[in-house]
Amino acid sequence: MNMTCRNFARRSFYYFIFLAVTIGAGGCAEIASGAVLWSHPQTVSVCNNGKGEDILRGAIKPHTLDSSGTLYFRVLVDPVADTAAKVINQFEAGFMLVEKGQEHLGLGNARGAMAYSMLNVPKAPKGFQDFNSRFPDPPFNYEYMRAGAPRYLVLKIEYIPGQDARVTAWLNPDLSIGATEFNQPTNLVVHFEANATFDEFRLVHRGYGGGWKFSQMMVASSFEDLLIPRFWQQKWFLPVIIIGLVAIVAISVRLVEQRRALGQIQRLERERAVASERTRIARDIHDEVGAELAQIGLLADLGAESQMNLKSERFFQIAKRTRHLVAVMDEIVWAVNPQNDNLTRLADYLCQVADDCFADNPIRLVKDVPMQLPAIPVRAEVRHDLTLAVKEAFTNLLRHSRASEVRLRLSWNKPGLEISVEDNGCGFDPAIPSQGNGLANQKARLKRIGGTVELASQAGSGTRIVFRVRLASAE
């Protein structure tokens, strides 16, 4: 994977870890660390069970008339016995405080009430105390109980030795993290006094309908202990989110690596297919066209020998042109063949071209080429244009230089390749316009492959032409 993708993945990972820690730690920091005295998170369904059964089973010490302190109660109720039809005096249900078999304060539904209420409150005008509601059914301050619309009932009981307890009740208060008993909407709060002593908790339902469901029951020492964290404030959230982020980053890195590897495989397959096609073309040209041209040249030589007259000159011209075509064809085959796509083969071929050009010429050829060169890839078009440019430099030298020595020098300094042709001939003034197009052609060829041409000459001091090209893109 390239460096940009790695840096992006790393920054994203650190950012999400920081975000998760901030959310998780920040949310959890607001959760009070008070005492949960008893809890029963499972759902319990009761229906026509009379006095009910104790679910406390001694988990909290009994509270009598001599007790002091404060307890907070929470229960989530779902009244399967639906009173939306305004059927009254038919049932009561609730979370009941019981002492020595005697029912005291309860929270749920009293007989004669269609709303959530506190049971067994003798000091209340009706003998029970209605809850105020966030969603009252006018003209009342309460709502009818409806199945499928569960509500949280919350009590605060302050025990005073020798007296009835002071009770504060809420119907469906705000229990999110950060809420307190003091920032609840005032119209939801109900205050009264009642006997709240107990040694048992019982869940009861009597007389009508399909019963009630009780869940998330809890007794605690503070209101904050009753709060219900959001999912991102749960203890499991931070580890899960970190594991999830690590998994996402790992999968993303793997997918990017796989895509990159697939791209490399496809590129190599394309290059292999192109190389295979180039090999086939080179082989066909050599085997078919080369053989035919060789036959034509041979026939022309035979014709020239058998016709000792003016016509023989034409046969000589045919043979000469055929040999020239064979040489050109060999150059094309060399350029097309992918086996030659490297720096070593290029150097060898330039030396061979120099030997061929100066083989029948008195000019002394000096080759300053390293014995060993790295196997740097060189594209076919680079090889082709470099070879033609150097060959044209040889041709110009033979025609105009009147030199006694020529030097071919090749040097490699990654990523640059430099090829120079120098002679000790008559030289010329580069400022004087040339009649030919040799230098212009050379510059055009080198420009096409991203290279440059540098010419240095002076009358009477020889000529030096340098071809430079970068091979970094071919690595």
C-alpha cells in the first residue's frame, strides 16, 4: 500500500480511537457510583395471583417504623390489562411493599382508578394517589393505562422514625445519564405521606384482564443509581468500538493491498501479453520477411554475375537495396524484441552499430563502455530513438568530420543515461545554420523519449554530441 493510504488509515484509526474514548469515557464518567441494593432485571408476568409472592427473599433488611434513611425504587410496567376502554373497579396490580403479610404502600393501579397510581395511601382523598403524566388524557392530569405502552414508575421513600414516610413519585421521568431528581419536570412530581414499612416485595394482580408485566426492578440508595445509560455509555461500548475500528482498519488495509496486488497482476499480465506479441512479430519478420529478402539478394547477385552487360548494374542495385532492407529489418527486429528491453542489450547493440559503421573505414574507433551494467529496463521506443540518434551521429561524422579517431562513450548514473560521440575532426561553427536536418531530427527523437541533446563543436577542434535520457520511469 502506498504511503498516502498508510498515513490516511493511521490518522483515521487514531481519530476514531480518540472519539470512542471521549464518548465512552465522557459518558461513563457521569454515571454515579452509588449503591444498588437490589435489582431484578428479568421480566415477570403476573395475572390473578391474589396476594402474590415475595421476590425480595431477604435481599434488603426489613424497614420498620423505627427505620431511617432513604430508598429509591424503579420498576417498568406494561399493563396487559388494558383500561383504555374505561373499565373501572375491576382490578388492581402493583409492586407492593408488605410487612408481616400486611400490604402497605404499592405502585401500580388501584381499584377504581384508570390511571397509574400509588396504592394504600389513606391520607389521600380517594385512598390512592394518582400519578401525573407527561401524556395526560384531558381533562385529567393522568393518562389511561394502555397495553403495549410501558412506563417507568419511580419512588423516593424517606423513612422518619415513628412517622409515616415522606414519598415522592414520578411517572416516566427522565432517566438518561445526567438527569437528577431535581431537574425533572415539576408537573410530574407527586408528594405525599404513607406507611412504607416492609419485609417483602410482592408483585400482584387481581380481578381483570391479562395481567401485568414487571421488569427492570431496582432498589438503590440514590436517584442516580436508577439511571439507564445510553448504549454508547455502557461498559461494553468502548471495547467493542475499538475492536470494530481495528477490524475496519485491518479490513480496509487488506482490501487496498488486495486491490493493489490485483492491479499489479493485471499490469504484469498486460505487459506479458504485449511482450509475447512483440516476440511473435519479431520472429515472423525475421523468419518470413528476412528469408524472402535474403532470397531476392541472392538471386540479384546471381543475375549480376550471369549478365555481363549494362543490365548487371541494375542487379547490383537490387542486391544493394536488398541488403540495406535486411539491415533495416534487423534493426526493427532488435527494437521490437522484448528480450532487448534492458540497458546491457542497448550498450551491446550500440557497440555493434559502431563496429559496423567504421568496419571499412580508416577512422579509429574507441569504445568507452562499462564492462558490466545493471539490468535496468529500457523501453522499446527509448532504445529505438536512441539507436537512430547515435547512428545518425555516426553518419554525419563519416560524411563531414575528416576525423582520424572517434570515441563512443556510455555512462550510467542512476537514473540518468548519457551517451556521447566525440571526434578529433575539423569541427564546425554551430552558429552557422546547417543545410541538413540531422541535429533537428536528433533533438526531436530525444524530446519524444524525454531526453536532451547537447552539441559542442569548434572549427579545427572536433565535435562532441551528447544524448541524455532518464530511465527512472522505466524502473
